[in-house]
Amino acid sequence: MDRRAVIAAVGAALSESLGREVPALDEGTRLFEDLHLDSTTSLELLMAMEETFDLLIDPEALDMDDFRTVGTFTDYVLRQLGSVGLGGGAR
């Protein structure tokens, strides 16, 4: 999966979850401080990633560091996508 495609999907999911357009994202954009995510919008973001990429994400296995920035969240999604072929993370 192309990293830019994942970032674009994250941006679309953020816009939907937050109910507003998000500014141009870069990998350093902080999810909580810059975009004002909260626990509810974080879960909505995860559900959107599950739907978009056909993943099954266990919220209990998440690390808050995965939500620091758009870049760290993109890394998380890419790791989950990589595990799909290995029998983990897929539905």
C-alpha cells in the first residue's frame, strides 16, 4: 500500500470524524493538539480505517504513541496492512 494513499485516507476519515474539513495534512500534524481529536473521534478514525482497508483493529492493543501525529498513525495503519498477509489484523 502506498504511504500517500494511507495519508489521504486518514485525511478523509479525519474530516468525516471531526465534521469539518481538515487543513492540508503533513506527517508532523499532531492529532490531538493540532486537530483536537478526542476519544470519540479517535474511535471513529479507527473504525473508518477498518472499513477503508478491511482491517480488524483491537483498541486494547493500541499504543498512544501511534496517535501522536499523522505520520505515526500512518505507520500504525501500514503495519496493520502488512500483517494482513501474515494472518493478523484481517477480518
